Amino acid sequence: MCILVVEAGISNPGQIEEITTPFKTFNLRGSKYDWAYKTTMIKRDDYEHIEKPNTRGTTIGGSSCVNYFTWILDPSRLSMIGRLLGHPLTEEIFSGEMEGLTHCVDTIYQGERQGSSLYLKNKPNVTILYGIQSKRLIIDPVTSVCSDVTVISNAYNTEINVYTSREVILSQGVFDAPKLLMLSGVGPATELAKDGIKPIAESPHVGQHLLDHPIVPFVLQIKDGFCLDDHILCPDTLNNSAIATYKRSKTGLIRSSLLELVGLPRIDERLEKYPVYRESKAANGRLDLFGPAGQPHFELDFVGMFSTAFQWHYPSPRRGTVTLNSANAQVLPNINLNFFGNERSQPCARVQTGFHPCGTARLSKNIHQCVVDPKLRVHGVRNLRIADASIIPVIPDCRIQNSMYMIGEKGADIIKSDNKYLYDAQSLVSS
Ligand SMILES: Cc1cc2nc3c(=O)[nH]c(=O)nc-3n(C[C@H](O)[C@H](O)[C@H](O)COP(=O)(O)OP(=O)(O)OC[C@H]3O[C@@H](n4cnc5c(N)ncnc54)[C@H](O)[C@@H]3O)c2cc1C
């Protein structure tokens, strides 16, 4: 089977030092490798807060090439610290309770970032068209079959149609996947009508149910010599030596993802002091609303440099949206994360995205509930699947890059099993 990948950004993230060098990751925000979406964080009658850039990678490998590397695994090394701080420790957070302190596993190998672009390495049946942006899916209004995609090249000031003999798989991420569906006539009727787009399939959940983890950074004063700033931020002897070590052997402090330690606490006793919490819990069958199955209430990210971060582990109570700003494909969509949408909550001006948005083309049974079915096929359209964070209906209790890899691998299995004859023929040829 031959695969054509259309990517708006660059094709060689593994050769770009800013992307591969771990400590340079914070410089990628707002760089030419960032889509830099403008995003509404809070929109209430009493308060509005808009922020830019909301980072997403514009390269093969997408946001896995600009993200903060961390997966959470293997807390055993921290058992002593955990005991000292009085926090329980879970030895295996993926199959049991996550509460406690844990050491992060990073997507760094031999001192360099490892992104999802590696999946395409040495794949002779994959062709990459890079620097090319999708404009519209061509869907037959009578048969609802998606057969082509119109794409734009800014460099050559041209647009062309690319044809598929089998199917189109949309992996443009949580903001651009719903945008392309709507530009192509698949979405809520009112949204399409607003921009004068001819409807192909009325799909009311496209661009709805945007979920994310809110995050609040805070700064701690640490004794001199206990922090990484001298080694990483300030241009002096320590910094020069860290750079020299990294250049020589890809080791040392510059190899750090900067986020090495994570705390995953529950604060039941503190919450119980508040009547509003007790009332909500009583109304929920005595089950805690934030972590009914024992999940952590939030996360503390210990960044050993300029600040540290506090992340909620439950989704924003009122869900956000991605809608069109224009029928022009080159205009970024309108994103509203809707943090503190619940009028009972107090808005916090410092709130930011935890960079785990999902849900805008969520998976479920039918078009009245969602956008894609369990085989990732878009309801109301044929020959079109989605495989990216937009399909996640319930935000995972942690980082989501590994969930994305699971969706990619599971999606590949589904496609292979739906096209069995192709693979059987291939194995006959190779044997
Ligand atoms: C700053 C940051 C830090 C993060 N930190 C972590 C972390 O520490 N751990 C973790 O697990 N997760 C982290 N994440 C989240 C994780 O990286 C993402 O959830 C994941 O990569 C999303 O994958 P995706 O396939 O849905 O979308 P993306 O990876 O964003 O891929 C979308 C792709 O589509 C391309 N595209 C978009 N529109 C078009 C178009 N019109 N035409 C052509 N191509 C297009 C983009 O260029 C991109 O290559 C972080 C994310 C960010 C941004």
C-alpha cells in the first residue's frame, strides 16, 4: 500500500538542533516550528483572557517535536523521598493508583528528542509532501465518498488536488482536524451557514467538547546552587561547561527535559472543609467529582529552573470549542478553552493550557453523539478516518502523547484488518 503524507511544516525535524536539543524546547514556543494558535482561555461575562501562542508543532511528527518530553513511569527510585514527604508511592502508575511522587520518563534517547516522525523512518512506501497545507476534502454530495484533498503550496503559490484510491486519514490535530471538516461541509449546520459553506453532512459535534488540563505556573525561591539556572540560563562558566559537555557527548544538564519529578496528590480532607464540595459530592452519590476512581486531584511539575507548574487533572467543567474564523483555509480557527466556564468557580488570571487538548472530533456510537465511530471512520462520510487527539472523548489523567501513539498503532491495525487482502497479497509476494 502506498501512503502520501501531506504536512504543512518541515520534513526533517531530526536535523534541526532547536528541536533535537532537549533544553532548547522552551525556545520553540512562537518559533517558525509553532502554529502559535491564538486561544481564549477564559470567556465569561465578568472576565476574559486570551493568549498567544498556544503551541502545536508544524513539522512531520507534529507536537511530539515541540513538546516537553514527559511520560510518567517508574517511580521506584523516589520511594525514599516519597516516604520522607509523607506521600504514598505507587510503584506502577499505569495499572494501579497514580497518587504519589514519580519520576518522569522522557522521549529523549542518547541525548536527543525522539518524536513520532520516527515512525516514518525507512518506510519506502511513504511519500511526504511537506510545506503543503490542506484546504478542503472533496466529498461527493451524493455518495458521501471522500476521494481527494485540495492542498495549497504557499511557496509555489498554487493549489492542487491529491487523489486517493483507498481512503483519507486526517491527523491534523485537535484544532485543525475539526477546521478541515467544517471547511469541507462536515459540521454543525449553524457553523457552516455562518461562513456560507455548503453542507455535506450535518455533524453537530464537530469542533465541540474541547477538553484540556488547565495549568498555573508559580515561582519558588531556591537556595543558590540548588537550581539549574546557572547551568542553563545564565551565560557564564557553568553554562559554557554544560554546553561543551552536551556538544561532546550529548550528556549533562542540557540533556535534561527540565521536568524530572512529578507529584500526583489527592486533597480530600482539604476539600471536605468546603460546603460547595460536600454538596456536589452528596449529589454525586458520595463520589468525589474530580477523581471518583481514586485519580489524583492535580499534578505538581517540578521544573528545576525558573518556575514550576500546577495542573488540574480534571477537565474544565464547561467544554470548549473550535469554530471557524473564516472560510479561508489559511486563517487559523477560533479556539475557546473555556476554563472556569462554570460560574461557581473563581477565574484565575494566570491560567494556561497544559497542552493536552482533545475531544473536538470525539469517538462514540453515532453522529448524534460524536464525530467518529470505533473504527475511527467519520460518521456521515465514507473513506475518511481521523487518527489524532481530536478523537479522545475523555481526557486521560495525565500526559497524552502515549495515548496518541496508541491511537496511531490501533488505527493502523484497524486499517490493516479492513484491507486484509492487500496484506495477504503482500505476504505472498514476499514469501
Ligand atoms: C508545548 C507542548 C508540550 C507538551 N508536552 C507534553 C508532554 O510532556 N508529554 C506528553 O505526553 N504530551 C505533551 N504534549 C502533548 C502532545 O505532544 C500532543 O498531545 C500530541 O503530539 C498531539 O498529537 P496529534 O497527532 O493529535 O497532533 P499534532 O502532533 O499536533 O500533529 C498535527 C500535525 O498536523 C499538521 N497540520 C495541521 N494542520 C494542517 C494542515 N491544514 N495541512 C497539513 N498539515 C497540517 C501539523 O503541522 C502537525 O504535523 C505537549 C504539547 C505541546 C504543544
